[in-house]
Amino acid sequence: MRLFLVSIFLFGSLKAFGQYSQRQVGRCTVFTIPFENDSATFAVNVPPAELKAPKAILLFRQGSLPIPLFTKDSKSQVPALTELPGTFSTYKAEYYSIIIAKPGVPLVVDESYLDSLFSSSHSARRNSFSATYFAHNYLDYYVRQTNAVLAFLVQQPWVDAKRVALVGGSEGYHVAIKTAYTNPKVTHLVAFSGSLEGRLQGMIRTERTKGYTGEYTQEEAQRRVEELQKEWVAICADSLNTRSITGDPNRTMYSFSHNQNINYLLALTIPICIVYGAADVHAHSNDILPLEFARRKKTNLTVKVYPGHDHTFHKITYDSAGKAIRKAYNGEQVQHDYLEWLMQH
């Protein structure tokens, strides 16, 4: 039934693709295709003249926040991809790397936009986000958007549709997993830095852990857990609300806090690689995946865990008292590792 429904979706999506647009931005090709009542925009990491030889697809789904596809350097003013991992360019001979734009976000911005996005207070950032972004910033929208882009891509003469890899991190972890579950065109899955149980469940784990690390007392940790549980009751009572003042809207939190990731993963027969840092408490729920795959005698799972690494793969150095004293970014090595896994499977 799942394959039948996805096939209907893909067939129905094809009729509108004659209206797509294509242009060069920086050293990339940007496509805009019809999607639902609007459009979906995505970038391929080569200019139009290089879209010739059929290659495999490496589609990356980024984490949270409305970060534009391109940022202009203050000196050169040449747009460059903002979030596509730089390590992906090492594999240009084998893959076209692709990243999809978030809804309601400008395509190209100056570097100062990102400075403001990350340096502003939490509430100030949220107040600057567009209503379009809030209205579409939920799991199933991103899954449908990804499926629409894939339906377009597999028709292109420059795409080798026999090898379609999805990579997603943090928020994109959830998007990549559910897309792979819903789309039989996906042949490989890499998901990193996400909570198997869901976003709010990961937040509860983190607060509980602080009661054992000394950051909170046990009583303080319990109060915070209970506060999150109450927040969840309110979210469930108004789960389609897309308005926000200080945090993600209810619809966003509700959609990314589902508990079906383990079922989606267990249903897959394609090669799967789950990646996370051991210092990322949100991701500890992934520790049970090898047990559940072994219980079902499934052998298509690889788990890569990086001791001492946090959510963004910074390696943490601790002093003798267990306090973090230094962080060093190791994300490029992590990217290299999972891309090498991809090349071998």
C-alpha cells in the first residue's frame, strides 16, 4: 500500500514539472519547481554547464532555523552555499549534491544576516521569522517537499536514478528518515544528530541528565521535566497552531516529537547509517537501534558514535573535575567518515 500511494504521488507530480525554472547562482544551479500551491527551490552544487554525465544523487536536509541557501561574502559578493557540508565537494565525481531551500526564506543574503540570526536573542530571532516559514516548518511538509524534488530529479537525463542517497542532520535527521520510509526511490540513508524518540523527548532526556551531572539538583531537574511534560499537554491541545512568540510553533514541535522513527527505520531494507556524538544527550536514544535490528535479524544498519562529541560534532575536552574546558570542531572528519561509508555500500 505504501509503495502504491507513493507511486500515485510521483505520477501526479510529474505533470507540472514542465513549468520549472533553472538559473545559475554562484557556482551552483538553482531549480524552482511547482510544489503544492507554491514552489520548491533547490540548489545543485555545480553550474548548469556541468549537468551532463549521469551521476548519483546526494540530497542533504539541513537542521532547524530559516537559513538561506546562499550567503554573499562581503568582499567578493559571490554567492556561496551556506549549509551544504563542504566535504561533499570531494565527491563531485560520483555525486550531484543537492540542498533544498526552507520556505519563506530569501535565497541569497549578506553575511550580516547570519550574524544577526545567530547573535540575536532567542525571542528577537523568532520575531524576525516570516509567517510563511512558520506555517510550513513541520515534518510532513518537508517530507512532501523532499519527495517532490526527488520526483523531479529522477526524470533528469543527468541523474543516475539507481543511486539516490539522503543525508539529514538534527531536524533533517527526522526529515531524511521519514522521506526514506515513504519513497522507494531512496537507496541509501544517513541520519545524524537526532533523537530517535523525538525532539521534545530528547529535551526531557537532556534536562534529566543535568540532574546527574551537577548542572541541576535532582529536584531542579524534576521540576524542569514536569514543565516540559505540561508544555506537551498544551502543544497536543493545539497541535496545528503555527503562531509563535518565543519558540517554535506548536505544529513544529508536535510534528518533530513523534515516536515513529524506530518503526520507519526497521521497515527499511536499504543501507542505513546513523551518526551521533556521545556527548549529545538528545541522541542517546539511538543506542537501542543495534538491539532492535539484531532482534529482527536485520543487517542493514551501521551506527557511528563519536565519544566526547556534541550535537554539532565538536570534540570536548574535560578537566579532572569533569568540566568542559575546550571544544574543537571535528565535523569535517565525521562527514568524511559517513561519505566513505556511503561509497562502500
